[in-house]
Amino acid sequence: MTRPGDTAQQLTRYKQQAAERAVDFVQSGMVVGLGTGSSAIFAVRRLAALLRAGTLRDVVGIPTSTATDAAARALGIPLLAADGSRDADLTIDGADEVDPALDLIKGGGGALLREKIVAQVSGRVIIVVDHTKLSPVLGTAFALPVEVCEFGWRSQERFLQSLGARVSRRLGADGQPYVTEHGNFILDCAFGPIAHVPELAARLDARAGVVEHGLFVQLATDLIVAGPGGVEHRARGPTSHGVHQ
């Protein structure tokens, strides 16, 4: 959560520090998943700079949204076709909320479906955040995005309410219903702290009409978080550790 003294400029600097540190894990010849959002874009820019300088070679990207696709093309990053013909060696992406087990809530930018597809085919998923995204329990600070078919979406609203969520259909900047790149609605579901994240994820996975949800369970392998104390790297599992720079 935001602390007194955090300014927008400071938080942007933290995001950039975390994202650029993550690019240090990219090696020549890799296929790299390119995340979406205000943190991940710094990684895309850094990767492009290293390719232009010749520090990295033969790297190709898999963008997780049309916005990232456009940014990567403008920066000269070669991209794979969208048919999923190759897996990613690693993906660098952001998150809206991260718990101590490195489970995530994602989807604030509306790209959760493509983000999860790419994460699931990545050998390593490096999440980059500023320190305000850390949370003791998922759902404490951020509503869970759930992408649903337009057909029957009200039935999904009732289902999500039956699970204990306060549900609101996401609106765009024009005040009209937000529609994802895949033609679906997003229902933002305020559950409050989620006591049993895997169980909720399983309930949502089993529901027809729920296209995808923003719970990313056991997908992140690494977390890079930047804040007033510096940049910290955490790895999933019992060997988790912090490396401060």
C-alpha cells in the first residue's frame, strides 16, 4: 500500500528500477514474454535499447496485449506470430497485488487472458512491482478482475455475488462497458481478503461463461520489487531470498 511520502514520480521510478533489473535475466537467443502495463513497459523499452546496442541478439518477443505489441514494434523488437508456435523462456510482467507466496492479482489493464496464456507457457515468470503492490493477503487492496462472456453476463454477476463479491462491471473512459480485446466484459469483484486463493481460482476455472480471472496462482517464479530500501529479488519456494542493490 502507498506510504506517506510516496509520490507518483517516486513510484514511477521504482517501477522502472524493478523492470530494468528484470531485463538482466534476459540472454541472447531467448523468447521473451512482454508484459502489459505501466511497470512492464519499462522492461520493453530496456530490452529494445539492449538490442539496438548489440548487447543482446536474436531475442524475440511474445506481447501480452495489442498495446504492448504496438510498443514493441515501434521500438524494433522482433515478435513471434500470435499462434503460440513457441513457448517463452521467460516473461516479464507487472501485477496489481502480490502476496508472500508470490501469488498475484492481475488484470487491472484488461489483458489478463493473454497475460495468463503467456505466463503458462513460460519457463520463468518474473513479476516487477513497486513496493505498494505487496499485500499480506490477496484481495486486501485490489478487486479481482473476472473476464466473462457478454452472453449471460448477468448470470456470472449473480454467481460471483454468491461467492461473496461486490461486483461491478468495468466501464471505459467513455462511460460505456469496457470490452476486452477478445470481445468480453470484465467484472471487478471486491472479495476483500481472500482466505483460500486456490479454492476460489478452482471455482472460477470450473464456471462456464467465465473466460478467465485475475488470480495467478503458482505462476510467478520470481518477484522484483523496488521501494525506498532499494531493489529486492525474491524467488518462489523455500529458497526464497532477498537480494538488495
